[in-house]
Amino acid sequence: MLIDTTGLIALGVCEVQTKQCEAKKLSSITAVLGPGRQQINVCGACLEAKIRSGEWEVEGAATQKMRRRADIAILINKSIKAVFEVKAISSSKYGTNKLYAFLNDIKKKREVDYLVYIFIDKICFNKVSNKISISSTKLDHECNWIYTKDILDSYFKKLHINYRKDNKVEMHADLQNAFILWLNDIKDKRTTIPHDIVDDDFLNIVEKGEIVREALL
């Protein structure tokens, strides 16, 4: 089935409810349009499952199913401006080479301005630079860090989420859902973030852009 994404993110119940469903109760969902422009409310896990199985194909991307997808992205005029990768592990367990290999790969394909890594314990905000080199740049020197709980704790409570570290699949979904709600609050000017963490360019991208799950890179 050919679908079209809307970019809409809201609280609701998933209408698809596969085995991987993360919104059988009130949680973060998105809306896609199916045949006849019928709206289908679906959680991120079910959307990904349907796309990976081949049951659903995103309009304009039917021949690109093997391309990598960002957990979250922000698009302006269909151009990806920010990529958000969710990692259900501690930041100390993620190698610097992995981060910059991914970053350099993205730079070859897209004019991405920001790469943000969301770990269980910390979030890394990275403004993409053409000068980044895996051999000469260290993660701590390039990232502006903030503790995950400092910005997402209230969203975990809103979604009735326990702060789990043992179940990585559930933790990945929890981090993704909570972070999207936080981005929407920035977009709607319901929250702020210290300027020593991100600059005005990042805030402008969030406020003007479209927040999308599972965006093709």
C-alpha cells in the first residue's frame, strides 16, 4: 500500500497495533495518508514495521527501501536540516569512530546542519562542520552535552513511562517518543533550551521545519 507521510506528531492510540506497537495506550503517534487520502494514526514502531515488511511504501520512495532512515529528522522545503539518532545505551559505550563515520556519510548525501545523538544518559547536539575528521576530532570536543533527564523527564511522566535501562527496544521507543514531544513544544514555543547548548539557527530549524519519523537519508 502506498502511503504519504504528514509530519503530524500527536498523542493518541495507534490504529495498526502490530506486535511491535508502542502506542496501544495513549502515546506519541503520527498520521499517514493511505488510499483515498484516508488518515491512519500509527506509532513509530508500527510504521517502521510496515515499511520494512514491504506492506507499506512511502510515496516517492518506493524504490529506496534499502536506504538508511533517521530515527527523527527535521525537513524544510523537503531538505533535511537536522538528523536525530536515538541510541538506547549510555553515551560512554558509543565509540567516537561510529559517530563520525555516520556523520561523514550523511555529509556526502545531504546538506545537514545538525546531528543530534540521544543516549540514555546524555544528549549530544552537534553542529555539522565540513572540517570534522574522524582521526583528529573527539566526541567530547565537538558535542554540546545536556543530561537526558534534564529535558525529557517531564515527557516520560506525561507518557507514563518508567525510566528503563534493561529493555533496549522499549527504551529506544521511549526516548524517541519523548524527544519528539519536546521538539514539538519548542516548535510551539512551550519550552526553551539554554543557548549554551544550541544556537538560534537550531531553534529556527525546529520552529520552521517539519518533524518526521523514519526519514530517508
